[in-house]
Amino acid sequence: MKKNYEKQIKELREKMTLEEKIGQLQQCGPSLVGAFEVSFEELLNMMFDGRISQEEFERLMGTAEQDFHEEDLRAGRIGSYNGIGDAGTANRLQKIAVEETRLGIPLLFGYDVIHGFRTVTPIPLAESCAWEPGLWEKTARIAAKEATAAGVHMTFAPMVDVAKDARWGRVSEGAGEDVLLNSVYGVSKVKGFQGDDLSKEDAMAACLKHFAAYGAGEAGRDYNRVDMSMQRLWEEYLPPYKACIDAGVRAIMPAFNDINGIPCTVNSWLLRDILRGKWGFDGLVVSDSNAIAECVNHGIAEDKRDASRQAILAGMDMDMSSNSYIECLKELVENGEVEESVLDEAVDDVLRIKFELGLFDRPYRTNEEREQQTMLKEEYRAIALEAAEKSIVLLKNEENLLPLKSDAKVGIFGALAADKGQMTGAWAIGANPDDCVSIVEALKARGISYQYSTDGSNLLEIASESDILVAVIGERKEESGEAASRADITLHSEDLALVRNLQATSKPVVAVLLNGRPLAIPELDQMASAIIEAWHLGIEAGNAILNVLYGDVNPSGKLTTTFPATVGQCPMYYAHMNTGRPGGKSKFTSKYLDAPVDPLYPFGYGLSYTTYAYEDLKFEKDEDGVHVIVTVRNTGERAGEEIVQCYTQMPYAKRVRPVRELKSFTKIALEPGEAKQVELKITNDNLEYYDWEMNRIPYEGKLKVYVGGNVQDTIVEELALS
């Protein structure tokens, strides 16, 4: 049960000067200074724009030093840092805060621990393909143990932005396109990060992001506008945030984007009316990096002063990195444009999370010895391997080419096959490439007979001496994640040329995809005999991929995001609304002239080395909802795990409804020939929706229920709810 610290918070706040209050709202990162005459941000832009080379950038960075703004800290002008991930630095700065400032208020250290700290696990999009909440919680627990040992108090995760457009780079950071999956995934991560007691030394506060609807940016372009109906916002985008708040998440990060013309950073309807008022959230609200100042760019604020006024009035507690509050709030309060009581509310939220973390009793929650002893334990690597194996999705397996025979001679191609640093994917800022296992390294360790070429230059020679040809292709980790939207999500031309040349040898070709988003790969689907979607799997990538390729592990992953057949179909997602003229072969239907109606691979799709049959679908109703009962049988010759998915469709309602909606799922293990009866629950509130007047109403007509191994391959029955 959460302890009430309100009396202590009030007593401490009443001792604070106006400047000290504002200082508590300032979160800054260390600045870089060195032998260059432009800011670090401009230096980065120069490299990305091609004005300087990466080598020149790295040379300049080699001369840089970090400035931690210690004098501002001593003056009480800093309440929090981000981007500090080592115990020595954290404790040194904490010592200044506790021993050299007037009130001795401890610092809060935040860090982007997105999918592991030192033990890097699969990117969230990959791990969501395991459909296993217990696994999601376990990997978050590992991340919390390592990060807190390095002095971190709060992670800027989980991201639960429902993402339906594969062009958006940050699709890699969440659980895909479905509202239920994002909700369950987010809750699991919150539990794993925060543990059962936030004051324990291995617990860190989760900061939920990005509130709200960041994944709905127009055209899949990062930071772009979001314009949508209130019904769609409440039904398709807000539920994952609410689920995490109900699970006890202690911090929220508003999104960069606007919603219907009001940036989330200064959106009082979102931050006060919904988050605080309707949902009762009493934790910390921290801006995204520089987001307050960027309200000037949005055109909603005249200058940083105006942006600061709007943000604090809207309910933004802490300013990350823009220096807007520290520069402007004092004058705003003294001039009466912002009541000091508004400032006090924000200060209370900052102090509250510090009390909950136990920082006043134990400001030094770690030390360098604990940090050294905690990282990269063998038990952590074992869980990272399990997560990587369960994240892999088998997309194609023509004539059961896979699993490979142990004595098969392998020719392997592609620079990604040996690049250890590329295994981690985006937002793995604590990663060390030396910790990672590449595919080539794993082949060598297993004693497998192989020949390797990075570019295919000796392709014919290798092919003539090989039984199987493996192409490791896809995206580099820099091609997905933040600021990595892509207008063209097809494979690179050199990757397609490589596979085409491999196919021309008449040897079987296996494609292993390493990527951070769904790709449009119709040509690959035609050319390769087998396709493994391996994503960016983290430090155990090479071992996990080989375990699946050679059948030590039967693949069980299922897609949580639709793979379009062509880029022009984007955004493509399964839970779309029907039209009066649904897409079909006839001329006057909703479709493109030059693209298929269906995706290349549907939501929920994934093959196995065995097969499953669904039968005997039936229902039991009670006052809480509908119990869906189905028998699932392993009809193949191998043991395996099947992800059983339950979808519904409302054929007639007061508003047009999606053609399918995921309502429940579970994972079961089956031996060859074994059958299990599976029960899936659909609660009554999960069948409610919003009418035209924004009233939440129950569905009362006939309900179609689909159960199967993906959204398209199902058995269906209909029942009457009224």
C-alpha cells in the first residue's frame, strides 16, 4: 500500500524559496564542451546533413568533456538529471545536492532504459511478438536491477503509443498496432520496472509515454500533427495509458505532437481534465526533451515565456532540457501571471516521487561495487536469450526447408550477419557491442560448417560449396527509432540484388530480417524459400537466431503489426472500419488499382515447425461477460507453443465498428497430438464503445467471435448478446 507523504511534502515545500521551488522543476542533462565552436545539437546535425563525416564527428567528440552544471546544482537550480547512467557520477552529484544545498533535497536521475540497460533485450516491437506478459515483466525487472545499480531512479518507458503506420520509426519502441496488446504490454513493463515497492533499491519509477496518440502522427512522420475524432481517440489510443495508470505508474511524459491543434505539452484538457481529474493520476508529469520551448515552433506560444506559462498552467510539472521554467517562471509568478499555488502543485509532484523512491531516507541507493556486480549476469543473459527466441517470427517455410540439418553446409551473406553492434537496435544507449553475439560469431561457436561474405563478392564460389544460402538483410539500427521515419519501407536495392543473385544459384535461400519496423517485402516473399523475422534482438541475437534456424527452438512468435504488401497501403492495420463498399475484386470498391486489398502478412501471423487445428468453438455467458471456449490441437510431429487469439466483430451498432477487434489471447504449450480446451474471457466493459454524443454504451446485438492463430485464419461463431 502506497504511503502518504503529503504532510512531509507540505512541510518541506513551505521552507522553500521561490527560486528553490522552480529549481525542483528543472531537469537537465550534462552539456558537452570541447574543441568545437557550435552546440552539440548543431554538431549532430552537421554529421547527419553530411557537412562533416562521422569520423570527424567522433574526432571532435573525443576532445569533449561533460559539464554537469554543478554551480547551478549548488544554488538549488536543478532538481533532476537525465542521461546519467553510472553510479559514480550519480553519487557525486547527489552528494552536492544533499550536503551542499540549503535544504538538502535529493536529486532524481532519469534515463532511457527502453529495452534493457546493459543486458539489452529485444526491441519492444520484437518482444511484443512473444505475446507473453510474464516475459515482458521479467525483462523489465532485469532492466530495473541493472539501471538502479547504475544510479538510475526513473526510466522513460514504457511507450504504449498505438502505432498503425509502419513508416513511423518509433513503432520499434512499442507493442505494435493493437490497443489491447499495448495495454497489457505497458502494464507488464510498469510492474517489472517498479516492482512491489518503489523504495526498494532495485525498483525504479516508470515514466509512461507519450501521452497521447503520438503513434498517430500524420503520414507516419515523427513529431507530426494528430487530428482525429474524440471517439477514435478514446477507443483506439487512450486505453493503454489508462491501463498503466491503473497499474500504478508514477510518471507520465506528454507527447511532442498536438491533438486537434493543441500540443500535448500545453494541453490542459489532456493533462488536467483527463489525466488528473477523470483518471486521478497524482504522480509526476515531465516534458519530453525541449518540448516546452518547441511550443513556440508549433505556433501556440509567442516565446519561451509564454510557453512556460501555458505549460505550468496546463499541468506540466517538470521541464526536461529546455531551460524554459528556470528562465521564465520566477517573473511569471512575481507578476501574478501564474499563481504560486500552481507552482506548488508541481513542486509537490516532484517531491512526492522522491519520497516514494525513498531518496530522503537513502539518497545513495547504490555504489560502484554494486554496479559492477549487477551487470550482465548469466541469469540475465539466459532471460535475454529466451526473450529473443520467443520474439522471432517465422514468416515463410516453403517445403519445410527449416529447421536446417546440423550437417548442412551454410553460405551466409550480408554485413549485418557479423556486426555485433547492430544486434541491439534503437534506444540501447547503455549497450556495449562487445556484449553482443552476432550470427557469424554464433555459427563459429557451434562448430557449424559455414562460409561468409559481407557483400556477395565471392557468391558463386561459396554457393557451389554450400547446401543452404542465408541472406542476413534489413535495416541498420539507425534506420528505425526516433527521428527515423521512412517514406520507403522496402528493402534496400543491394539487399534485393543479393537475394536475387542467391536465388539464381538454384540453392535454397533463407532470408533473415533484422529490422525495427514492418517492411514491405513482396519481392523477398517471392524469391526466398524461408523467411525469419528476427527484428533487433539484443545481446543474444546470434544464438537465438541459430536456435530457431536449427530447430533447437520451435518458433512461436506472432506479428503484432501488419506487414503491408506495398508502401502505398500505409497506414495498414487489421482493425480498420468497414465501408459501404468494402475492398474486393469489383471495380467500385474501396481499394487501390495498383495494390492488393490484403497485406502481405496479417496481424497475429506466424508459422511454426508444427501445425495446429481449432475446433469446437462455444460460449458461456454470465453477468460479467462472455467465456469463449475452444479446443486447440497440435496436429504436427513437434511440441510447440501456440498463441490463441480471440477477435470480435459487431455487425450492427450505433456507430461503424472495426471489422475485427482483439479481445483476448493466451499462449499454450502442446505436445504432438495433444489437445487442450482453452477458455478466453471477454468482459462486458470490453464490448462497450462511444456513441455519437460520446456516451459509453454497451453493444447489444449479435456478436461474431473469431478464434484462431492470426486475424485471418480463424473459426467463427455468432451469438446474441441481448
